Amino acid sequence: MSIIKILKAGYPVDEPFMEESSLGITLLMGAANKSSTSLLDKIMAFNPNVNAQDSNGRTVLHFACRSGNLKMVQKVLKFPNIDVDLRTRGGETPLMFACQSGNIFVVGECL
């Protein structure tokens, strides 16, 4: 069964998904982590909390920045009410994750 079918059946969009439930990673974070912009668009139709944090304090923007995918980062930065300054429990910002990705264009987008 696809993720979208599961959401249409009533699965709460902000609940952690089964594979990563102990870490608190939501479907939106998982899509950003896998660099799936099309899946990200479909999940956004269910109005997820774009600033939800996993058990480590990471947000969808942290995952997008770490992926090093410029299109993904640009898409996430356009989300309404996205907080670009949320820090992880270790104090890391999305910009720090962008630097770790090694993609200078992702870093530039975050600046």
C-alpha cells in the first residue's frame, strides 16, 4: 500500500512512520531524506506540521539540507511558516546540515 493511500485512509500525517517510529521521523521528513520531491508534494496536501521535530530535534528542513538536493531545499524553504532557525538537541541548524552535505549551492540557499 502506498503512503498516500495510507494517509487517505486516515493515518495521521504527523505521526512517525513505522520504520522510524522510535526516532520520531515523520512521513514528510522521510520524503525529504530520500530526496523525493514528488512524494513531498503529495504529503503536503495533508497539511503536515512543517516544523515538527524528531527525537533528535531535526525538522524536514534539516533532512532536506543534509540530502544536498538543491531542488528539495528550495521546495522546503517555500513551505508556509517554515522556521529556518530551529536547532537540533545538539544545537545544529539546517545551515550546518547544508554544510555537511558538501553542496555549496544548498549552503548558499540556506544563507
